[in-house]
Amino acid sequence: MTLMLFGIPNCDTVKKARIWLDAKGSAYQFHDYKKAGIDAATLTGWAREAGWEVLLNRAGTTFRKLPDEAKAGLDEAKAIALMVEQPSMIKRPVVTGAGRLLVGFKPAEWEAVLG
């Protein structure tokens, strides 16, 4: 299966991940959330595998700027709806096709999974 890297091209962490993959000679396709979006079904599948709390980037500016009422009562369904509406709230990058879902760029974890 082909690796698929999901993210935003100007994100520094995505840039580091792409450099890492390129240095390893790993072929991958890039999915730009800003241009192509993301659907709820994909995010629901990822949430089942990694947990919605892992996928939702609460530290990012987009999430922090939300009004308090949008953050109140946060559960999986609400988090997925927010991430579909504003993909910048998804922790980046996400990699599929590696045997397991990778969320965020952690070189040691990537080395263990992608070698």
C-alpha cells in the first residue's frame, strides 16, 4: 500500500516529515487538507484507531481562537465536525499505509514503523 501523508504544505512539522521521508527514499502521496479537505468518514476511522483526542490539535491557533461555547462539551462527534470544517485543527501530519496510523511527526516512532 502506498503511504499517504496528510497535512498542510506550509506547516513546519509537515515540511520536516516530508524531508525525513524523502531522505529515506520513501514514496508517498501528499493530501493537502487546505485544497482537498477531509471527510468525516475518514476522520471517524482515524479516531477509532488513534483516538479523537490525539487527532485534535488543541495547541494550535485555530482551536485556541474558537469561542468557549464551541469548545464546551467536546466529544468525538463534535471534534470531528470541527476538524471537517477547519482541517487546520487536525494534528499534523497524519500518515496512512504504514501498517498503522501515524499522527504527528516523531522521528523515533517513524523509524520504528517505516524504517
